[in-house]
Amino acid sequence: MSDSQEFRKDFPLLGQKMNGKPLVYLDNGATTQKPESVIQSMCGYYGGCNANPHRGAYALSVEATDIYENARVRVQRFIHAPAAREVIFTKNATEALNLAAYSYGMTNIGSGDEIVITIAEHHSNLVPWQQVAKAKGAVLKYIYLEADGNLSTDDIAAKITPKTKLVAVTQVSNVLGLVNPVREIAARAHAVGAVLVVDGSQSVAHMAVDVQELDADFFAFSGHKMLSPMGIGVLWGRAALLDAMPPFLTGGDMIEYVTEQHTDFAELPAKFEAGTQNVGGAAGLTAAIDYLEKIGFDRIGAIEKDLLDYALPQLRQLPFITLYGCDTTQNNKTGIITFNVKDVHPHDVATILDAEGVAVRAGHHCAQPLMQYLGVNATCRASFYFYNTREDVDRWIAALKKVREVMHLGA
């Protein structure tokens, strides 16, 4: 029995059927399934110590506070951050990136300044910077791609200039699955005095991340893409930057002292965590990190590479399949395969695959500028994780071979 088949036993949802057929779940880029240990950690919190953290002197509240703050320390160690106080909990990466944009960007970007992002960004790391640029009169510039889908090194050098105040880049493209040279971009950005914001949503579940080694200034990710529940995310930032930023949301639990006309805000991290927080999600995130580290990212990477190496040659033999971001000769491809079926709309492809029990993504993947750059309106995306197997690939490819027949286009 393979590692993947062993891991599948830990995931209750993977044992069910879809449309009467065993489920082949290939939408891990959107959200991953949850192992039993994560589910039980949340049940344990809500069933055993549910209380409001930070606000009570009674035992349940103290226990809830411990769970929440221990999760912060766990995240600090997971991404190798210098200090736990630099870890800000949010509801997802979108909120984390908006926090960076509105609290840091709106305060530090001015008229005529440049913000540089890549054409491969998810809308969560694109639209907030559009809004900052419009509000502040700044210039929004894009780094474009080489023919193989990798970022253009010439464009990186040309677009990041002494006028650049902020660079935002995804560590791994959610469409192309390619790993970007974040460390090199950081060096270029810092050489001109710019701040680097990294979207780690597609990386933290698949590879070891060290924010200090990346030399990032901000790093954002969502828990639900790395086995933990929906509703919990993280913004890590350098303490000096966070200390100088105004809060993004205001209200309870983020204050030091309030009078009728004035408020003194709390120190980090409370300053950015207004209101009652998602302690159950934090418990699940802790359990997810424990699970991932028990497996090890070397093992996870090896499984995903095996699935890529198994699937891509077969896909290239199908004359009706167009692949995107799969021509790179570099060893920087994660387990994402984006494709189209000739003469069939991606939504129709996904619906036909669904009838065969195969779940893939279809649409613009919250990356419309990238779709426009690639010359398509939409694509399909299959995204692997360590609980996927070669048998999953076989069923996916068998289902793809039926698509054109179902649409009466021939084989």
C-alpha cells in the first residue's frame, strides 16, 4: 500500500461517493480536506472548553486563551518567524492581504509611488493593491511571464525601480503551480527600499517556509488550504512595520484604554485582532500543523512530484488537451495542472468529470488578468495533495477521454 493510500484513511470525506462513484478529489488548490485529528481538535474545543479568550478570569476562558495563544506560537515556529507577537490571526489570506494593503499601504504609499505585482496574482493579492493605487495616486505595475509561465527575470529587474515602494508576489501561482523566485525578488525590492508582501496561500501546505530566509516583510496564508478549518488565516509581518501601522479594524479586545474622545490601542498582536476570535479555528490550525510536520514536506513533495510525472506524459498524448504552465524545464512545479479540452467550455468539462466522480476546478480561478494574459476566458485546474494516488490520476484521465464524446465531438 502506498503512502497516499495510508494517508487517505485519516480523511473521512475521501471515503464517500460522488454521483454514485468513489470520489476523486482534485481541487486541493481551492481547499484541502481535513484529517480526523483536525476535526477532533475543533470538536474538543467546542465540546470541552468553549469560552471567550482573553476576557475571563474563570478556568474555561483561561483554557481558551491558552489554546489560542499556543496556536500563535505554533504558527511562529511553522514559518520560522522571529517572534510570536508578529503573527496576526485573520479569517483567511484575503483578509490578511487587505490588512497589509489598508493598514500599511494606505499609510505609506503616496502619489507617484510605484506598486509592483505580478500578472499571476490571485485577486486577493491584486485587487487590494489596485485600490491602494487608485486611492493614493500611485502607479500599479506588472511583472509578466516568460513563454514557459515563469516570471521574466528581465521584467523583475526593469519594473522594480527607485520609485517602487511595495512589491507583492505569490510564492506559488494558484493557476500555473510554479514557484516564484521570492528571495531574488526580495533582494531587488530591498535594494530600492521597497517592502515585500508574499502571498503564501499555495505554498505553506506543500513546502517548508521560512519567512526570514525568504526575506519577506509580510507573509499571508489561509488555514483551509493546509488541512485546517475555514475561517482562520495568518498575516505575519516584521514587528517594526506592524508596530508603526494603524489598526485595520477597531472595537473590543484591541484597545489599551478608551475615553469618550480618545483610544489607546493595545500592543501587538492584539492591535490587529478586534473582536472575538476564532479559537476553534486556531485549535484546528495547530492540529493541521502537527499533522503536516509529522508527515514532512520532503515526503509531501515527493508524492506530488510522482503524481505530476505520472499524469503529464499521459495528458500530452491526448491531442485535445491544452496545458498551461507545464512546459517549464525547471524543478519548480507544484502539484497543479491547469488545462483545457479543445472545443469544450471548462464548466462543461468539470460537470462531465463530476458525473464520473472527479472533482476539478473550472473558471478564472480568481486570476482574471492572468487568464487575459494567457488569451483564455477560463480553464480547468486539477490540484494534487499527498492523499491523492495514481489511481486518482487514472480515473481523471479516463474521464477526460469521455468529455468530447459526451459533447458529440468525437474522441
